[in-house]
Amino acid sequence: MRKIIISNFKMNTVPSDMKAYSMQLATKTAGSKNKIIVCPPYTHFCIAKQFLDGSKIEIGAQNVSDVEAGKNTGEISASMLKDAGVTYCIIGHSERRSKFKESDRLINKKIKMALSQGLKVILCIGEDKVTREAKGACAFVKNQLDDALKGIYENELESVIIAYEPIWAIGTGKTATLKDIEKMVGVLRKEIAYLYNDKTKINIVYGGSIDINNYKKIISLPCLDGALIGGASLDVDNFSVIARENY
Ligand code: PEP
């Protein structure tokens, strides 16, 4: 089955690492049926574009501004990303929500801005440990989804990938169980059916401590369309194995 495999470098590596990474990833995944999206830091886009050219690998950003241009020192706009050859952007990663205090309202604005500029969106959704332990995970992710998709039309959802990323699983070495993933992805699909209709299609991937040892059983889950991989995507050999796998 064709899956979507997304990397998130976070704030790791330097631009000069990107040439070798891109060339190796393109070579090692050539012929793979999967959709592969690499999300390095902004400074790497130009090199990534140059050395991924001719491959089907797409480039994603890890963030985007909610406004188009102007007096926003340090921000990056959707049109800048588009012009730099970027096709996707991650919005609402838990690190941005917690460290940079990004609200659901801001995330909704960012999604609208990205889509209006022709960028596709990887929307991160997920509960923290306290919420899970208090048995509030299902209600929490439903709310996050409702707020994020306010005013987004059904036909725009083909440009949106939802990444279910429980915060307690990100970078901790402890993935959610297969049962947890199936349950939470089911909750998200049901909410999409409620918000739109039961024929509405949306791609949902899982992220949180996927690595070279556990990737296959998680990504092969029929309820999942793929994976978002942080730490393990920094090693191009490992990421290539995961990205080219036939699921
Ligand atoms: C992430 O950064 O979104 C992520 C899933 O990281 P990791 O794979 O390292 O848990």
C-alpha cells in the first residue's frame, strides 16, 4: 500500500548537510511508490531543491506565518515558501503550540493562509500525558480538529494531511500502542465525517518515536496513511529504509 512518509528535522543539521542527504535519499528511494516529504529548516530549502530535483520527493516547511507580508520580522510567508519550491508546511506542531504559545485560532489562520497560497498542510493534532491520563484524549483531539478546520471547505481537505502526534510519544522513545493509534485515528475520522460527511476523505499519519525498529508494524496499520518521523529522519540510511518500504 502506498503511504505518505514525512520527515521533520526540527532545528537540527546545517545547510551543508543537505546536499549529501538529498542525493542519498533520492538514490535510495528511487522507484518507491510512497509519497516522501522532507521538512528541513528554511535555510536548507535551496540546496534540497537543487539536489532533489528530478526525484518525486517533496519539500515541506516546519511552520508558516498566518499573514501574507509586511512588518513581521523573523516570520516566513506562504508565498515565500511556495516560491522556494516548498509544497507542504507543518502547522500546529506540539513544539510550536507549547513553546511558542500557538493557539488553535492562530493555527486555523495559518491553515487558511497556506491553502490560499497553494501550499498543502500537515496539521499536527495530539494530546499531552495529563489529558490522556485523565481520559480526556478523545475530546481533546476532537476540539483541536474542530478549531483547526473552522471555515475549511471539504474540497480543501485533499490538501490537508492530519498528523496524529500524541505529545507524550514525541521524542520520548515510547510510541503509542497500535490499539491507541487505531482508536485515536478512528476518533479523528469520525469527527471528519461529523464535520463534513461520511464520504469525506482525509489522509491521517501517525508521529511519535517511530524508528528503524518499530516503523513497519505502525506504518502498516490499515487505518494509517503514513507517518511523520522526527529524530529517526536525521539518519538518511534509516529514513530511506522507512521511506522506500513497500507497506
Ligand atoms: C515530530 O517531531 O513530530 C516527531 C514525531 O518526532 P519523533 O519521531 O522524534 O518522536
